[in-house]
Amino acid sequence: MQSPLFNHAEQQSQERYVIQNPQLLRVSLTGQDDVLARKGAMVAYQGLVDFDGEYKTPNQRRAQARTGEGLDLMRCSGQGTVYFANLAQHVHIVEVEQDGLTVDSSYVLALDSTLHTEVIAVDSQYGISGSGKYQLNISGRGKVALMTSGQPLMMQVTPEKYVSVDADAIVAWSTGLRVQMQAQTTNSSVRRRRGDTGEGWELSFLGQGFALVQPSEVMPPQHAAIGQGIAAQFGAGQHGAHAQNQNNAWN
């Protein structure tokens, strides 16, 4: 049998994480270090590989229930090769070192089991209760596979040049950056979206590092009541802006 499809054969590499193609991740398991992956993200595997649900500590369960931010993972162990993908999103490999990585958990495809995760809050400049955004801090040394809708933009942040990003387009940033959630509007109009521009909340970054942006955004709810769960509504986790708009589409 002949076909151009055979041009898409497996990539040969000694690396643990390999981009098989822009939307497909290949991870090699040697029986030593496990990999944690998004539940249901396995599309194929070879060898003797076990898949088990990853245990969550009580603190992790409480944090996810309270904020909507957290990872629902499966542990992949054994010896072989596993392929991961999610909704044909573009896959990118990031090496996490001492500076750490802060990410929206919705965009995590897989990570080394040696890394540590913790939910953090990003505060609003207005000090309005519940008007922040929750994210996931990833620390330690290891690799993380992130996903974006389309090819992303990596923006450098320096002490001389701060960067502002739409809160629904940001994917990840250097943990060491100073970050604040804000809206380009007056205090009296903070309850509504920014005039007639269609723009809403944004994150401002200062310091030294990077901010990863995807060329896609989900519109936050336009009629959110201040002080009544805005932290969940403006977050990008399973109870955040993404979920809110998905629910609206079904209603």
C-alpha cells in the first residue's frame, strides 16, 4: 500500500518528550520516571504502559472545588511510547527550572511527575472581592507540555517594558513576574466591559521573564454581578470564563 500518509510515520528520537507533529506529543517511558497527563488525552501507545487516575491530596481537592483551578490527571507508568493530544490543539514543550511557570490548567497536556503544582490567586487592581483570577504554579525541574489554540506569541517582559494581555488569551508566564488583573476603565464602570471595544479584563506583567499568548480568546460573561462569584466567572478553569461560555452555548 502506498500513500502520502506514510510521510507521517513515528518520529525517531532519544528525547523523552518529542513533538510528533504540531498537534501530537510523543513521550517515552523507561520504567523510571512516570508522566502525568490530562485525563483522556492518550490517543495511542506502544509497549507495557499502565494508566491510573492520579491521587489528589485533600488540599488539592479543596482548592479545585473553591477556585475551579486544578489538574485532573492520569499517571502513565511502565516502558513504552505514549502519544497525547487534545482537540487538535498545538503542543509546545517547556523546560521548567528554578524560575517556575504559572499557567492556566486548561492548557496543560502533560508534565513530569517530579514537578509540584499549587493553585494561586491573581488579584484585581480595584480590590473588589472575588474579581481575581486563579492560576496554577508549577515548580521544580522537569518538562511540561502546553497546548494553544493556534500558533502562540511569546512576549518578553523586561523592567523597561511591561506587557498587558487579555485575561482570556494568556496561557502561561514566568512565575517571578509581578502580575495584576485590571480593566482599562474607570472605577464607576468596572462592572461592565470596556465601553464598546469588546475588551474586558487583562493581566499586566512587570519584571523579567516571558508571557505566552494564544491567538484565541473566550469572551468573559458580560452580565456578571460584582461580589457574587466573579472569581470563578472570570477564571479560565473548569468553572471559569471558558465553562461559562460553554454553558451559555448550551442554554
